[in-house]
Amino acid sequence: MPEDDAPTDHVPVAELGRRARAASIVLRTATTIQKDDALNSAAELMAQRSDELLEANAQDVEAAIGAGASATALDRLALTERKVGQMADGLRKVAGLADPVGEVVDGWTRPNGLRIRRVRVPLGVVAIIYENRPNVTSDAAGLCLKSGNAAFLRGSSSALRSNVVVTAVLRDAVVKHGLPADAVQLVTDTRHEAAVEFMRLRESIDCLIPRGGPSLIRSILDHATVPYVIDGDGNCHVYVDESADLDMALEIVRNAKVQRPGVCNAAESLVVHRAVAAELLPALAEAIEGVELLGDEATRVLVPRAGVADDDAYAQEFLDLRLSVRVVDSLDDAIDHVNRFGSGHSEAIVTSSLESARRFTTEVDAAAVLVNASTRFVDGEEFGFGAEIGISTQKLHARGPMGLRELTTYKYVVWGDGQIRG
């Protein structure tokens, strides 16, 4: 929804934050049964109100087309009956997962008899700021609810109508099971100033998770004063080693690049050992004919249709049918290239050498490193986490796909029988 067309009767961001904080106090003691029943009810309501949601989404899509949105943005924004069904299924899957709250991480007894336990507890208020995707509203709120957190959501103006309906469904469901409606809060003020205020609500927000492109991440880095976890760029690589099964390599590269190019775990760069480049690259260029290739001199000799790749191209997350290619002389060169240009998201090697695989997985610095598998598998659901709230490319406090456990922290619970310190 363009900002000029957005509703003007917004609840102030600070007030929404206060409501979310109050709800979080109730949620941290909610039972697993309450949370699971609320999630299952939300799934049922999502299905029952799918027509309402699809109508709202159609209006969002129409407005986005009129505003000149890209094909990638429209793909992320648009909902179908199948996608709404997947949103409902996602809520049911989260309901079926083990509740992390109250889990004893570890424990020990001191020589003085003190019994110390480290126990998982909710973070409190988890804020998510994101672009386009209405399914994030459902996924994020579901994960927050199951992990005992209040979900404080700020979507983009382009998906506002859709997000309003999804949020209403979730709020109606939690109330049915004795939980506060404010367990799910949506900021409807989509002005930049409101986003900056959202990022600075230290009195309300315990953790902020941004899900979006470089401009959103830059805004977080420039303005946020609350703790945050960066769900960053996915400049993901596939390296084809000299010992690789080339049929396997071709299928992995094709899947990683083409299966869904507009997502963060799609491959953006291909690195090929010189020993196999002459056989692999022409066959690959034919297999992914619709993909624009940008390569170094060695690549362009083998694939004449390839354009020139410079450092900017190697560093870019295309989110499109484009792929940068480099031919290297050794595994060392491949690792250097990946560590120089990668964004710390997901990197893959295709190899038959155990030693090459071990070196690549040890020396490449990324949240996920894969051997003989597509980067597209780096996803919370594929990892068995249920829906994910994002994929962290930083190292504190979470890294990689963030599921329920990543939405908890811990407290130390210490039991004694009268000990005092001398």
C-alpha cells in the first residue's frame, strides 16, 4: 500500500510496544497446551478466512504493480490458495514441535552443595521488520508464540492490507485460548519515521530481526538502538572441485540457481576448478540457458555468451536469473574467493574428495556449509525446525536458520539449602 494511501488512525508505535511488553509477561508462563491450541486455531481460521486474505492481497498486488514493483518483489508479495494453505500448515507444524521453554540446557552441583541449572526462557518481545512477504507475518508470529514471546511486527507498506488480515486471524486465535490479543502486534504506520522509532524502542523490544534487502539492513545498522540479529544478504557460492561428479555438479548448480532465484539461499556465484571447467561450463550454460552469466576471462573463452564479471558482480546478491562464474587453479583459490566475496550465509562444495570437503567446511566462514547438496536446503523447515524466523549471517546470539530455540535465552536457577558465602 503506498504510504499516501495508508490509514491515518494508527496506534502510536510506543503504545504498541507497551502492549507487547505487557503481553510478553503473560506469555512467558503460558502452558504448552495453550500455545499449541492457539496455533491450531489460527491455522483453522486462516483456512476459513482465506477468501478475505486473498482479496486483501489482490489489492496489495494491484497497487504494487501500479507502483512498478519488480517481478521478484511481486513473487514475494503475491498469495495463492496454495500459499495460504502452506501458511496454515506452517502454524500446525510449529504447534507440533517440542516446546523449548523450561528445557534444562545443562546443570551441575558445586562442592558446597549448590545445584545450578541453566534453563531456557523466552526472550520477551521479539520485533520483526520485513518487506513484502505476508507469510512472514504468520511464520514469525507462530514461532514467537510457541517460544513464549510477544510478536511485534512491522511489515512494508506494499503488504499492509494482507498483514492486517493475517494479524487479525492470529489475534482472534490466541484470545480463544486465554492469551492476550496483544501477543501479536502489527505496526500499521509505514512511514520511515515510524520505522526508525520502532528500531529504538529499548524499553519494549528485547530482540529485533530484520528480513529484507540491503537498504533495510543499512537502516538497521544506522538507526537501531535495540539488540538485533541480522538476517543478511545471501551471496551464496557453489564450488565444483576437480574431483567432482560433474553430472551431480550440474544438477546442484541448476537447482541452487534456478529453482527459486529470488530467495536468500539461492546460489549467486559459481567457482569451478580449472581441471573440470572445459567439460562443465559449456554443458551448464546450455542447461541454464535462461540465466545470464558473468565470468572471468577463462569463463568467457569457454562460454562466449558470458558477460564480464568484476569484483562488484562477484560481491552482488542478484536475487535474479544471473550468475557470476570464476575459474580457479586450486582449492585454496576457491576458499579465498568464497571468503572474500561471500556474505556468510551458505556455501557449497561438490567433490568426491573427503580431504577437500573437510578443508572447505573447516576453512570457509559461513553460517552453513554444504557438501554435495544445493544451497537451497539452508532453510528452517528443511533443517527440521518448522517455520523459521530468518537466517542469521552474524555470530551472536544466533547463526543460520533461526527456529524456536533461537528465540529463547536462558536463566540460571540455583538451589541451595542455606549456603552462605564466606
